[in-house]
Amino acid sequence: MFNKPRLLTPGPTPIPERVRLVMARNMIHHRKTAFREAMTRVQGHLQPLFGTDSPVLPLSCSGTGAMTAAVHGLFSRGEKVLVIEGGKFGERWRNIAATRGLNAVTLHVEWGRAVDPEAVRAALDADPAVSGVLMQLSETSTGVLHPVREVAAVTRRRDVLLVADGISAVGLSPCPMDAWGIDCLLTGSQKGLMVPPGLALLALSARAWKKAGTVDSECFYFNLPKERAQVEKGQTAFTSPVSLILGLAESLDMIMEAGLDALYRKQWALTMMARQGVRALGLELFVPRDFAWGVTSVSLPGGVDGTRLVRLAAEKYGVYLAGGQDHLKGRILRIGHMGWVDWADLAAGLHAIAMALRDVGGYTAARDYLEQALAAYHAGLAVAPGESIPPARS
């Protein structure tokens, strides 16, 4: 195969050469000066990225580990929490809460749709015993961006902690936790932060730290107050993922060199490119509105085997995509455009989708629609309901 491999999955994501080279250096000790200096550098970048004055804790685990740490560190056995479940990872919140022994009340949301903040308000009004809301910023399994800012406006006026999974949102779309009123924001290294999997990051608000001081987590490894005490010394509570921390320091340097505004502009542009490209192929977007900035989900036509399409895109065209999960398996396609992905990668991805669609017998409609879209473009007409593109320059 002569195609350049392109990783367009919603995590892990491609790793910049700068990051890979730093991670390939000789090992250093996690209790010595060089590591403490790296931790200080990381902390100085993570706080503006998270939009918080609080320390951001690095944890040696995946994003699910950070979700587990948040639940164990902020809620005691028997407490009642409200889980926003609109996808596979909302379901994960419910499972973690059950394992902790919490009383989890579920607010079900149709997969592919964002939660209504008024539904959250109504649920909290109906049950004053709820002490926390667990939700996703970006639901990676569907490509939905939930209105966390609006939900935070509801929770911050009550004695209710808002815990937000930003695993496919931090470093991709704005989520300033202090300004919005998020009590716990967490993410993983392998998406917008452009580092291999295995490192998670978690920050708490002042009132969340106050609550954490009253909770017996019953978990030896995930102990948030102990981690905070070590972070203030430039350390971690247990053996540190040294290479991942050094890689994170380099990736954050890259992000801050360009600036957060440039980062978000790039992510928005890639998202618009993905969505317009999908429409040009005659396909429907699974999330028509309230869409995430790092992953675009696509509804596949009836009769198209999504599992086979994903396999052919990789084997024949060198583009690695993701399919749907659970009842969406084989029915949707997920295109990741996170982190170290640029427009050329995404263009190659759209080409691979078109060719794989042809291979599985689903390209006729795409070809016909593409001809119509091009004609509309040159005529300066709308190519999708509610959206228009500028006329071609002469």
C-alpha cells in the first residue's frame, strides 16, 4: 500500500514530531529537579487551557480513570446524582456511579441530540436530594456538544456539583471552567492534547475542593487531596508517567505558541470543512445541530455496511475512521479531526469515504449530489437548508 496512513479516529490522534522526539529522550527521574521543572511548565499552560485558577491534576490513567477519580473523590456512597445519558460515555458515567454505590438518576437524551438545560432544571427541582450532575461536554460516541455552560448556570445556583467529561472537548472547543461554573472538568491526553493515551487531567472548583475534603473516597489510588498536595510540589502522588508528562509539556508549548484563539479557529474551520464535505458526498449528518468541534458523525444510507466501509477506507486508502457503537454500529461513521490533524488530512479522509462508498455500492447518490452541489456553488445558491456558500470567484 502506497497511501500515507492518516489517523482520523476520535482518539487516539496523530502525534506531532516535536512531541515524539521529546518523548524519545533518555528517561529522567520523577522525583528530581528536571521533572519538577517540567511539571511547573505543564501547570502554567494547563490552567489557561482549562480556564481555571485551580491546579490541574495529572493522573496516570485513561480518561475513564479520571471519571472514576471524580466520582470517588466528590461523592460518598449513597449520594444521589443525576446522569445525563445521551450516548456511550453518558452510559459510562452511570456505570461508574453504580460501582461507587451512588443512587444514579438518569436523564435519557436521544442519541444525536443535546440535552435541554430546562430538562436538567426540572429534574433538579423535582428532586432536591441530587447533589451532582454528571455529563459530557462532547459525547464522543455521537458527536454531540452538550450545552454545559447553560447547565452550569442551573447547578451553580444550587448545592449541586457539575462534573463535565471534556475528554473530546478540552483543547478543541472553549470550555473555561471558572467562567462557566463547572465544578470538575477532566480530559485525556490522546485527543486534542496530541499525546499518546495513558495520561488524564482533572481540575476542581473551589466548592468542589471543599466537598472533596469531606468525602472518604474508599479508593487508595485515586485520592484527589493527596494528588493536589503533590502537584503543589511539582510531583505526582505515585510513579509519574514521565514520558507522557514531557510530551504534554511540548504539546502545550505548541498550543500556546499559536494561542488558544488560533487553536479554536482551526478546530471550527475543520469542523465546517468536515460537515460541508459530508453533505457534498450526498450523506446526512447524524447531528444536525449542537455538534462537537472534534468529531463529525455521519448517517449512512440504508444498505451500506458501515463496518465494511471503515475497513476498506483503512485497507485501500490508508485512512482510519471510526464506526458507531451499540445500536449505531454499522449505521454511522465518525470522522475525527482533532489535535495534529490539518485540512489535507481531512480532505484525504473525505476522498477515502467517497471511494469506500463506491466500493460498497453506495456512491451513486453521492456522485449525483456532488454534481448538484457544484452547480449550486457556481450559481451562488444554498447547498443545504439554512446554510449557503459564497459564489465562485471569476
